[in-house]
Amino acid sequence: MKVIVKKTDNPHRGSNFDDFLAEEGSLEKSTARAVEATAYLQRRSVEQGTDRLSPEELEAEIKAVRCGNDDRGV
């Protein structure tokens, strides 16, 4: 998963947080936890009826993101 960040001319701006996590050796673990947490919240939203996705559509989206085949343009 690649995050695109706009560069600014602000001299006080630090490095990318993903770069920091990669240097610390925890980028993969942090990314996996974030994906799982998001999947949990999305499932809960579908179960409560507060989301417009069906459970099947949600599972297809989660599978696409996990496999790196996310073509939603996000």
C-alpha cells in the first residue's frame, strides 16, 4: 500500500510517518493492524446497518486490499 503525500515548502515539516515506522522496523506490523482494525469497524458498521455495503461487498473489498488488488482508486 503506497501513500502519496503532497510535498510542501514548509521547512519545519518532518519526514513521512511511514518512513519512521520503516526505520523502526514496524511498518508491516502497523499496517497489518490498521487494516484489521478498519476491517473490524467496517464489518460492525455493516452489521448495524449504518453502511450501504452488503456483507459480501465488504468482504470483497477487504480481500482486494489484503491481496494488493485494490483498484478502487483510493
